[in-house]
Amino acid sequence: MVKAHPPVSDGLSPKMAPGQNAEPWLGEKERFMLLLIVPAGIVLVLFQIVPIIFGANASFRDWQLFDPVRTWVGLKHYIYILNDPTFLTVVLPNTFLLMFLSVTLSLIGGLALAHYLHRNLAGQWPMQTIILLPQMIAPVIAAMMMRWVFNDQFGVVAAFLDWIGFGPIAWLAQRWPSFFIVVFTDVWIWTPWFALILLAGLRSLPREPFEAAQIDAAGPWRTFTHLTLPMLRSVIAVCVLIRSIDAFRSFDVIWILTGGGPARSTEVFSIYTYIETFVNLDFGRGSAAAMIGALIILVVAGVMYKAASRVMDVSR
Amino acid sequence: MTALPVEQSGHPYRWTDALAPGGRQAFLWLATIAIVFLFLGPIVILVVTSLRPGWAVFYIYRGTDFTLQNYRDVLATEAVIHAFINSFLVATLATIVSIGVTVSSGYMLSRFRGPIPRAWFGTIYVFRTVPYISWVLPLYLVCYYLGIYDTYAGILLPHIAVHICFFSWIMKGFFDGIDPSMEYAALIDGCTRWGAFLRVALPSAIPAIAALGILSWLYTWNEFLFALILTG
């Protein structure tokens, strides 16, 4: 992260002569600050805050889609969802497992790829392009592609397994193979993202500590764990923070690959909410699920923010 | 002396030195092949499948029949062409508006300190965190009541809203990297705050903003959930 410059100071503004600071609390500077954020604020309020209030209201009502009767039922939907075995034993573990596995594996893969690209060899540009390909195609396309690759009868993986002597495995008909394919696709899409950002981080590191480590005959692994990782930690912290929040809400890849199936066993929080609303047509329960998910991720993001702030100043 | 082996071998010690001669080269080749296989392989399969006649896609690993008929069929379908035009329009408009709206908010976050920027950053972080489904789901009904469900406005405005938080954050980073002393100079010479922002700071940030524009266009082009919920 770039070191922030000091703010535009009051004393330099010709409008604010010294001693004129005794203005009301909404001074010229504050008005300017508010004007700068007004456009963004209006869009944010209209299309995020208003819908969330709307959804919070709906989550306390018995609200069937397109049914005008909206009885106030209090916490009924919340109690239902928090007692729903699907939500507790499938949706929550899946969501956090996907978040954890996707972020960890893409981080490890991204670090490896970044080191691979960092060597400045001939033929680096084509390799960089190939590594970036998964980020260039839409996640929906990537998911459809992976579904084809992992098709249990016609897919390449099935053909390969057949060739080395394993019988056909109905990948998408069992929970853990389906979940594995979802994680694999997510990692496939996001490893290049980590690689690109970590590569930029690696290139901006100073050379001297590494030369010093070589003179002290530190092995490559020791150099990596004691120099590279600590020096990259702020970049890693930001990547993990952003990616974890995004992985929690992943929808399209799973929706295309498994649709939450087989038998709702690969549902994550977003899919659960969508199915409750548009398949079971219960807007109240869907909103309650959406609220619960939002609260969970707010707590998780708060904890991660605190953890990341120890390593670096996130807001700066 | 511990540094001696390094001097003698003529190049810094690498763990691959433990391998047989040429082992490092072989290892790098293997890594290269694995990367090409993993990242290019599925896309090659996608392209090859798109060139197969309809009955041959089920035998993806054999056969030599290729055809361009699929592409002709797709390009002859009105709905597909229409979908491409829609995606293009929405992505372009959403990019222009969201960049225009967030650039000032990023500038504010970068240049000022105090309770207002802190509160605004907190808001942005919180709403960046809220899962899409939690606000797009009720937005479906809000759009319905506003009468913009299944219209361009109905699909465009949420695509702008979704970028506000993240882009403000990124823009702040851009402006952090620009030295504010030019703006001080402009202020001393009698420029207004708006002038310092629009005429001094903004032009220096244009290259970074252009890059973010490309990213924004791609994000919108790739988005799936909004269109799934907000259009019929």
C-alpha cells in the first residue's frame, strides 16, 4: 500500500484565513467533503440501504410472493431457519468450507505461480497470458466448461479415469465429489487473481534483504518463510480479506455447476436464499435467510478486519 | 566461511541443486507443462467442443469432425444478438456512471481526515461486505414497485450501486499515490477546492481510472446474479 500523503490542510486554503476557524460545525471544508460523496451516497442509499430495510421488514412477515396478505409474524422465519437441519448441517458448513478452501488453495497456488512468473525468463509473456485466461472468461462460462470437463460420461476427466482403470464415477450425483468440483472451479478462477497481485507485490520488494540472506547461506525455503512471506504480509492480508468476503457470497459458479444439488447437499448461503425465495416462493423466509447471512458475514468481516489491521492499516 | 559454497558454485544456491544435473531445467519444464495443461486445457476443450457438430460433442476425446455451424446458428439467433447488445450497453453505461460517481468519493477519502471520512469509509466497508443476495433479493420488489422491473434502468442502477463501495476504496488508493503538493500550490494561487480536484488531481489519476474502467466493464459483463433476479 502506498503511504498516504498528509491531507490538504486548512491553513493553505485562501478561503480560510487564520482565526476564521470558529465557523459553525458545517464549515466550507465539510460542505466540500459532503458534496464529494453525495452522488455515491445517493446511489448507495437508494439501491442498497433501502432494499436492505425493505428486506428486513419482509423478513418479519408471512410474505408469499405475489400474495397481498402480509401478516406480521415476528421472528418465526428466523426461528425456522435457525432450526432448519439443512441450514445448520449443510448450508453453513458448505459456505465456510468453500470460503476457507477456496481462499487457502488459491493463495497457495497464487504464491507458487507468482514465484514462477517472477523469474524473468524468455517465454514469460505467453505464460502470463495463459495464467490470466481464467480471469478473462466469465465465471458462468468457466462453470459450464468445468461441468463439461467433469461430465461423468463424456467428460475428459471421466475418459482419463476410464483409461487408467477406474470405473465411471457419477461426480455430480454425490455430495463430496460435487463439492470438490465446485472448490476446484473456484480455485481455478481465482488463483490467477492472487498470482497477479502477489507478483506485483514480489516485484516491489527491495533486493537487499535477499542478497543478505544469500550471503548468510539461508536456503530457499528459509528465505521464503522468513523474508518473502513477512514482507508480503500486507498484500496477502488485503487479498485474503477481499477474497474471503467475496467467496462467502459466491453464487453463480455453484448455481451453474450443481444448482445446490444433489438433494441440496452443495447449497451455500446464497443458493439457499435464492431457492427459498424463488423456488419455494416464500419471500419472508428468503429475506430472513438473507438477513442472517448478512449478519454472519458482518461479524466475520469485522473479525478479519481487526486481524488485518494488526498487520497493516487497512483504511489507509 | 558459510558464504563459500555460494562463491564456488558461481551462482546462488537453489534447492534444485540437490537434483541431478539438468534437474532444475527439467523441473521448470514440468511446471510449465502443468500450468499450460491446467489453465489452457479446459479452455481448449471449450473451443474444440464449440467446433464440433451436435452429435459429436459426446465423443469429445475422439473423432475429427469439425464444423462452424454452431457459430452460424448462434449468430443467426435474434435473442443471442439482442443479449450481446444488452450486455454491451449495460456494461458500458454502468462503467461510465459508476466511475464518475466514485471518483469524487475516492478523492474525499484520500485527502481528508476526521469524522466524516471515517464514517464514510466505515459505511463503504460494511456495504462492501453485505452479500449481493441480501440486497438484490428485496431490490427485486423495490424495482417492482418503482415500475422499473425488467427495464434497462432496473438492471443498470443495481450494477452501478454494486461498484460504489469497492471502487471508492480503489480510487482512494489511486489518489493516495498522487502527491498533493500540486493541489496545495493551486489552492495558494487562488484555485477553489473544486478546481484543485477537477483540474489538478483528476488529470493525474486518469491512467489509473482508465484501467479501473476496463475492470468495471468486465465485472458488469460477467455478472450473472443480478440479471437472473432482476429481469424476467
